[in-house]
Amino acid sequence: MTSDGVAARDFDGLYKALLEAHPREALQQLCGARIDGGSVVLDGPTEQPRQRSRQRDKVFVVRHGDGRPADVYHLEVQVKRTEDFQERMVAYWASLALKYSRKEHRIHQVVVWPLGGEA
């Protein structure tokens, strides 16, 4: 229960399960991804080393068969803004940029705010 008596919801787990079960459809709906014939591959592990144990929620790589750069989608589910939210997102992006060459990949970060109002 939260301080106002409302049962806490596991939005993080709910969205991760949705993404794992239907990655193609989730990327199309949540990110506007164009996946015509491309294959969706879950990238892992999602761990991001930092002072505190932090993990990117989900990372998918969409490889295209027509020579276009692959699209790397980092999806983060955030119920409320934390003090270090922006720094975490920058650190996540930097780690992806080090892993995926700019010439062959395009990195997209998408934050899902299930309760709204935090964008």
C-alpha cells in the first residue's frame, strides 16, 4: 500500500511483460517504430553499472534487411520522476552509444509514464 492507502501497481513489471510478449506490436504502438519485415531482437542484459544497482527497463534492436541502420529502442517505464532521472537517462544513452556504432545504429529512448503528467 502507498501512503494514501492505494495498492501499489507494478507498472514496471506489467509493461516489461507486455514488451516481452508482443515486442513488435509494443514498439509500433509505444514508439511509432516501422518494422516492415524487420526482426525484433531483445538485447540483454539490461544492467547498467552505477553506484546504485540500476537497470534499463528494456532494449530492443530492430535490424532491417535493406541496408538501413538498425534501430535500438530503449524503453523506460517511470511512475514518478526521481531526483536522478535525467542523469540515469543520459548514462543509459551513453552506454548504448558505446555499444552500438553510430554508423550502423540509431538509438531511440522512450519513457512511458503510466500515470501521465511527468513528461
